[in-house]
Amino acid sequence: MDIRILRLLIIVIAPLVASCAVVNVPFAVVDHVTAPRAISENILEATFSPSGEYIVATVKQGLYQHLYLISSDGKTHRQLTTGKRYDFYPSFSPDGDYVVFSSAVGEGRNKRKFADIYLLRIDEQEPERLTSTPFGDYRPKVNHSGTHVVFEGDNHLHSLSLNDKNVTQITSSEGRETYPLLLKGSDEILFWRARWYGHNSPIARELWHYYRLYRTTLDGKEIQPVMPEEYYNLDQVVVNS
């Protein structure tokens, strides 16, 4: 197998492993995905469209990161975003008509900390900014009916209505709530909750440990653990496929 193809497969599947860890998640390994060398060698992450026809990939270009739309057979590709921006965490809508993603616009290495959520329709060129918060907004996912975007911000989960752009905080524990995963055909959300251990080391940066899988809905009224086990970090989790 071409090393570029293998690298792209790892990038595409790795986030799925991290997010869907203890859930039975059937998926097929696609072994023929490729892209031009200038793109494939700089892919940081990628996600398949619901139909499997396309891939949206985050591609490093100099100091910045942009999104590319690549056909799954590798024959066509198109740059979706340009300019001084750092685009990452792309995710397709259920109908495949648009992607939501995190983006920090402007110069400076610390810009990523203040990313907002954007929406870009596949047949358009200008992304629409959905959020503008004092903290970074990450890992956006669109619910199955296409009415809301769930994302992580300030270590908690939030829900944004695509109708009126109102943002509602879903979770509010003392821990970190991250990696939201919206289940197909319902408004249930799976997410990981971790505990903070930075106080144990004054020189530590981010020490979130003991992850536990929870489930909730868009209104956040019923938050329940999915399993009793906790994991020191997500590297300990195994996928049942």
C-alpha cells in the first residue's frame, strides 16, 4: 500500500477510535484513497462524507491550515478555504451538503486557542461564522435532523441552533466534557467527561485524566453514565468494530 494512502487511513480512522471507543462501531477500511502528494503529505486530519463519495481534509500550508474536498477515488480535489486561517476539526452534515469546523482567523501561533465554529456549504466559497465566544470552540457535530450543532467550548458542551444561532450550554460539571458524538437517527449525544489533576503539578499544562463515557440530549436535562469504568486516558480504550 502507498505510504500516503496508509497515512491518510490512519488520520481518518484515529479520531473515530478516540470518539467511539466503547461503542460497537461498524466501519469499512477504504484502501484506495489517495491524493496529490502536495496535499496528502500535509494532511493533518480528515473525515468522510455520509455517502463516502468525498473526504474533507485539514491540510497544512505553510503557517496556516485549510480545508480540501477530495474525491474518495483521489481523482479530483478542491480547496475549500484560503487565507490567514487555521481550520481544523471538520465534520459533515448528515445530508453531506455542508461541513462545520473550527477556525481561528488571523496571524499568531496562539490563535488556535480562540477558534470559532464556521459552516461552509460544499458548493459555496465563503464560510459562515456561527460562534463568537471568549473561549475556543472545538469539535463541532451536526445532529441527525440538521437543526443544531453540538461543540466543545470552555471544557463543556454547547448546542447551537442553526435557525436563530442561539447557543445553549448543555453540560456544566467541574470536569472536562469533550469529544461529542451524535448518534445516528436520534438526538442523543455521547461524550467523555474527565477530571482535572493540574493541581498535582505546578509545572503541568493540561492534566485531564480518568475519562468516563456519558450520554445526554440536546437540552442536557438527562446526563447519565454509559458505563461504570473510568480510563486514565483515552489511549487505554479499545474499539469493538
